[in-house]
Amino acid sequence: MHVSHLNDKKHANKYLQRAWLSHGPTSFAFEIIEMIAQSQNQYEREQFYIDKFHACDRDIGYNLNPVAGKFTHTEETRKKVAEANRLRIVSTETRAKMSEYAKNNRSPEHIEKTTRALRNKSQEHLAKLGAAHKGKVISEEQRAKQSASTKGREHTPEHCSAISSALTGKKLTLEHCAAIRLAKSNISEETRRKIATAKKGQKHSEISKLKISLALRGKKYLIRKKTTRNLDEPALESYRVGT
């Protein structure tokens, strides 16, 4: 594999690729220095030879990483990979396959690990995400796709319960509250018109009106609010008239 990539000028190790082009294939030899059993730790033996031959010393070796089994892309390679991914078009069929695989092949431990990672982002990470998205403009086509993918989607009771548990007792920081207020104050006229158009003609049901009213009256009506939560429509209407 190394030789074919080097001959095609596509080897991931730019130092080895440059040396191959400069000195020619006859200056290099690929040899097996040790055979190990499958039960043995290959990275342990690889680390032994990296240290023994000083394979990461640029004067005599071409290894990119001093730690066996760990590969770190250079900044140049990262940019190339990012650019290639931006230009890649994934078909609907492939997206469906990826989605199906992700749904059926995640262990509870993996889900828990991912959830913790998403919840416990550092301030530095959040600042980087904010800077990356600042000024980003989503095209109308992308907005339409996002809208179509979420329209009509219903959360399962388990999902709703999980969201409720995650939000219960959660308090926003002063910075977050200030950011929300600033975002609301900076809504463009076009966005305001879109919101108004979407809400035009929208009417709350009587049960929704009562729930909103009870929620805004304060804590002293908390017992009454909980009492009416599970009432059916006729019972709730009679309760409203009675109050």
C-alpha cells in the first residue's frame, strides 16, 4: 500500500513522499522486522521499534507521531479534508442508510457518553462554535429542507420526558439571558413579517387559553393549574366558568 500511494504521489506522509520523489524508489526498502501473533499487542511492538530506531527524528526517520497507533493530521491535511467534505454530495439513499445504521448500532453507553459530551461543553468550545457560526447565512433552499424535515414530526413520550427532565431546574446564566434579549431586539423587519404571517389567523383553543392564563397568574395558582391539567375539555370549560 505504501509503495502504490508513493508512486501515485498520494501518500499521507508528506515527508516520506518528498523523499521518495527526490531520491527515487531504489533508495528505499520495505522489510518485515518482526512477526507477531494476533494475541500480541501490535502497538506495543510498534512503539518499541519507533523508540529503538528513533523513527520520529526528522534526520533519520519518517514517522509522523511518536506514539504508536495514534495519527494526527497536519493542518494542511485537515484543510484538504474539510474542503473535500464541503464539496461532497451525499445522496438521499446514502443518508437514509447512515441514519438507519446510527439508530440501530448505538449502545446505551455510547448514547450516554455522547449526551454528556454535548451537555458539558467548555466555555472555550462554545466560544469557538459561536465564532464559527457568526455571520453565517443559511440559504432559502437549506431553510426549506430543514423545515420539511421537522414538519409533522412528533416526539415520543419517552423523548418528551427526557427533554423535561433535562430542562427541569436549569437556570440560564446572565450572559445567556443578555444574549437572548439582544437577539430578540435585533430581529429584522423581514423576519418580523414572516413571524406575523405565520401567526396570522392562528387561534388558541379554550384549553390553551386557560393554561396560559393560569401559568401567568403566579405561584398561588399552582395547585389550581395542576388540578386542571388532566381534565377533559367539557370539565375544563365548566371549571373555567366556575372560576
